[in-house]
Amino acid sequence: MVVLPIFPLPGLTFFPHTLLPLHIFEARYRAMVTDCLARDRRLAVVGLKPGYEADYDGKPPVYGVAGAGEIVRWERLATGRFNILVRGDCRVRIEIELPTDTLYRVVRARVLEDAVPQGDGDRLASQTDRVKAACLRLLKCQGQASPEIGRAFRSATVPGAVADRIASAVIPGPLLRQELLATLDVGRRLDRLAAALDDLLRQTTA
């Protein structure tokens, strides 16, 4: 179990194996970043559930699974705001929100590991190749393909990391992104992602 401050954001899903730049301007989150930098630089970024607007300044409901990581770069501006870069390194399941006297919210959470089927490496490799190929086709149709992207895809081999990076970069819908974040079974995550990429490709070429 870990204790983490949470940064709830609407419409944003933070995946492991990705980098997330953030501009911090609200007083409560400036305080959170200041405290994080004085400790271990770790925090969780969690999505707000629909309907959060009515209680945004309080404690609106958040999703149960979040992305957690470390602030690896930061700049404090003259206004007191921050620009930070967070490196995602794991999923966490929020177990309970803790009472605190801070302006920001703090939770106790459990680190979640990818569930990788044993003895099924060939199938996972095939699923990973399918997802990479579908993503490249989609980017080409959108005019976003480049040699650099192609090389990056060829060098990415860990199935769970491939799924997370592509989902973060390409999938637009927050509900589907949250579903992919919460899917620990890597094979199922790859299948769901491949189907979503095929749907996006059909919409792009329709």
C-alpha cells in the first residue's frame, strides 16, 4: 500500500510508461506540488467522474483506478505557479481517502501490476504487432505518420507498455481511456485497443 496525494482532472487519463506535462495554477495544487517536491516527488493523477462540476471545489467523485508517477522535471514561475513533467510508472487502485489538513486530497492506494498470461508469449507478440500496425495505419490516414514514429514503434516490445503508450497518444474518448487503464489483463487490453483503433480508422476513412 502507498499513500499519495491525488490530482483529479476532468477528461484526463494518466497511463504508465508515459510523460505528462502539467501547468499547475490552483492554490491547492501549488501546495501539493510544493509538498511533493519536498518529499518523494510522487503523486497520482486521477480522472473525475461525470457530474464533477457541481462539487469541483470540494471533493467530487473520482475513478477507482489512477495513474501514479514521479515529478521528474519542474519549474516554479514568478507567479507561484508550476510547470511540471510527471513520469508514469504504475497503476494504483484507490482504497480509501484519508483525512488531512492539507488543501489537497490524499489517498491510500494499492499498486496494480499487469496480468501477463504465462506461456502465451507468441499470442501476446501477435496482439502487440496488430496494435502497432493499426496505430500506424491510423496515423498515416490522419497525416501524422513519420519515420521517427515508425522507429519508436519498432523499438517498443513490452506488450503492456505498447498498449499504454498508444492508448495515451491516440485514443480520444475519456471513458474508453479509463477502461483501458483499469484493464490489468494485458491480452484483453491489447484486444480492446485494437478494436478501438479499427473503429477510429473506419471513422477516419468514412
